[in-house]
Amino acid sequence: MSKVWKVAVLGAAGRMGSEAVKAVNTAEDMDLVAALGSSDSLDEVVESGAEVIVDLTVPDVTEKNVRFAVEHGIHAVVGTTGWDDQKVANLRDLLTQHPQVGVLIAPNFAIGSILATEFAAKASKFFESVEVIEMHHPNKVDAPSGTAVHTAHKIAEAREEAGVGASPDATTKDEGGSRGAVVDGVHVHAVRLRGLVAHQEILLGDAGQQLVIRHDSFDRASFMPGVLLGVREVAAHPGLTHGLDGFLDLS
């Protein structure tokens, strides 16, 4: 009989959290032992015997939740954004004191989105220009999205390794911020529109040609295979893994 993981979902009442509860409940190799809302005590995670938490809460509390899990020897799969460089550094320091614990911080759980980012990073080495457009529902609290930031980082890293220079841009005046955010030298634009769920386009341009790589999530169910993969793999990867691509063979 295969291993059955005892899982606690944090943020279980939210849109993503409720989908995760259903996904864990229907997975044969998982046992949902706790489903916590914003007012529930984290002590319930320990009392439930959870081996892995899935944190799908909000940026204000995710760091506290993950630290609690690590300090109690519980692995964590994190889909909440808001992890800046300082918070990540603090988490890495904490994990050195708990070397058997694994934490996955995933900007996106959709396998298609991860592949789009990987394809874009590889393609960006061959194009002079590259920009990212991310489009989400208007209830999303952060911009640009964690996925877009992760994509920009991957693109910048690939272009630097290949010796590709910055995208050409003659803009000298942009009082309204029309050129968007700049992440590692890559322009990132955010759209918030009713009717959208989660969408990303990477635009790559060169003389006489354009390549567009796009991924669309029309339903939050699209994220669940990635969440379940994270639960199954996180214990086998002690320390911090940033991005679900770390659990995929994409070399």
C-alpha cells in the first residue's frame, strides 16, 4: 500500500482553499486531517497529526503559518504570494535548524503555466525583446502576480547566461507608469478584469517576427494537480524549493 499523507489545508474557506479541500479529499493517497479558516488556531494542525500543510491564505499571515509548520517538523506547500526576498531569507535560515523539513513556495500550481514559463525562458535567449502581461480577476490583492515575477526572473536569468542584452526601449517619459513594473530588467504589465481567473502572456519580438506564449486558467481546478504533486513530493526535497518546476523533470 502506498503512503497516505496526512494533510491540513489553511485558508480552507477561500476560493483556492475550498478547491484544495475537495482535491485532497478525493486523492486516494491523502487524508484531510484539518481544514482551517482564518479564525482557527494553528494548534489544530499539530493536534490533527498533519504531516503536510497546504497554505492558501493571504500574504499577511502566510509567513507565520509556514514558520509554525517548520518549527513543528511539518512540511509545507505554499501557494500564497507575498514572499519577498527578506521573508525568503528568514525562512532559509529557519530551515537550517530543521534540515528534515521541506517547503515548496509555488507562484503557480498550473502545470501548463509552469511549462509556459520554462518555454519562455528558453525562447527569450533568441529574441531581442521580451515583455510579460499577466491578467487576473479583480479580487487579487497583489500586482504583479507571483507567477509573472517568477517568469521575469527566469527570463532574466536565461538571457544573462546567454549574454543577451536588455530589451530595446527608447522611453524617457512615463509619468503614468504605462510601461509597467520592471522585474530584473523585464517589463511586467498587470490587468485586473471581471471575468478573468489567471492568465499570462509572454511576448517575444525580433526583427520581422513575434512569438507569443500564453497560458489560461479558466477554473481553479486547473491548479489542483500541481497542489497534489507538491504534497506528494515536498518531503523528498528538504529545504526550500521555489517553484513547482523544482519537482518536475524539465532539464
